[in-house]
Amino acid sequence: MSCPHQNNYRPLEDSIHTDFKDNMSYGDYLNLEQILSAQHPQSKEHDEMLFIVIHQASELWIKLAGHELAAAIRFLEDEQFGPAFKVISRVKQIFIQLTQSWNILSTLTPVDYLKFRDDLGQSSGFQSYGYRKIEFMLGNKNQDLIKVHKANPSVHDELMSLSESPSLYDVVIKIMDKRGFEVDKELLERDFNQPYSENDSVLNAWVNVYQNAEKHFELYELAEKLMDIEDSFQNWRFKHMYTVQRIIGNKAGTGGSSGVAFLKKALEISFFPELLSLRTKL
């Protein structure tokens, strides 16, 4: 006679390791003790844990996105298109994952959030240096945004270095110049601290690429990969803005910004403006 619970029982296989006194375990490898003990609510409200975990998890995804974007820049500097395409595709999926996280946070109602909002003090997502790194690597340079990090010298110095370095798009424009496209030379030696502005010579070069896609297939594919990043990042920005609007309306942000109005302005910024404009030109 078979055991009545046989189908609901999975015995431990003899080969499975159970002694980790002298060996590294899953928790050891991932430093789970530190990660899972890093949630310190400032209030006694149940929903603050949701708020903390969503933002901590997002910062990990943001860290990975920055890691992959840095690799994409290195690969493109060496014109290694295949590896660059791989990591850029990964960045797109990370932004999609981050966008999805706002759906979870939107289960936080205005009433629930107001119960602990004052306990956040002046802390705000605007102060995320991981997010700022991503924006700088994608070309949205603004040294004024580094001011909020002056109390953390290592972070401040890293952001200053990124601000002074070519962005992903700057590297792409250098490739187009090397490939013989007529790109204004001042773009190649410009002040990388400044945000990139749309340029007619770059627009004309991209129109040429798209009109001769088979001839310039690597650049054509790269352009579409960049548009994937633009698309997924803008969706993340929009979902962030809309979730904030859903929860706090038009209240000022905890960090001192105007809140939703400030977030809406970010939606007007394009990392790769010519890749949008060329659609009209084709």
C-alpha cells in the first residue's frame, strides 16, 4: 500500500550538501545576512517595509544596469559590436524589470503612505547616485545634480569622473566619424560635462545609415538597440511619475523638489535625439 502523502513529499537526495560548517553556502555567497537585515523602518507602519524593499531592490537593479552600461561603453570603444549588443539588450530588460516594480509600489494607497511619509525626512529617490550614474553614462549630464552627494566624497568623485567622460552616445558618434560619416569635429572634442544637444551632421549620418541599412548594418542595429534603451528608460520614468502622482498627487517631494511636475520635465529629455528625429526624415 502506498503512503497517502507520497505524491506531496519530496525526499532529500543523499547527494545534497547539508553541512556548511567549513563550506560556502548560498547565503554566504550572496551575503544574505547583511542584505536581509538591511531593512530598518523608521515607523511602526506595516506598509513601510514594502516601500523600503521596493527601493532597495531597485537600487540593486540600477547597480547592475550601470555595470552593464559601463561594459557597453568599453566594448564600443573597441568596436566590439556583438558583446555590446548583448549587454545593451540586458540593460533594456533591467529597465523593464524596474518599470514593473512600480506596479507593486502602486498597491500603497495615499492613506497608507501618509502614515509614515514624514518619517522619511528629506530622503528622496532624487538622491540615488546609482540612478545618476546611469543618466550620466547615457548622456544626461548636469553637474548641479552632483551637489546632493557632496557629503559622500567617493560618490561625488565618481560622478564627477563620469560627468567628464564620454557618454555611450559620445562613443557611438566617434565610431560614426571613424567609419567615414561627416560628423562635426567639435563634437569629438566637446566638453563632456555638458549635456548633448541635437546636431544636424549626426542626424544626416543616421539618415544615411538607415537608408543604407544593409551596407551599415552594425550601426543600424546599434541605433535600434539604443532606441530600445530610450524606450524602456522612458517607460520607467513615466511609470515612476504616474505612481508618484497616484500616491501623493501634486505634493512637493520629500527631497524638496516640486514632485510630479519635476518628474514630468525628465520625460522631455532624449538621450539620442537624432534617432527620434530621423524617423521624420526617412
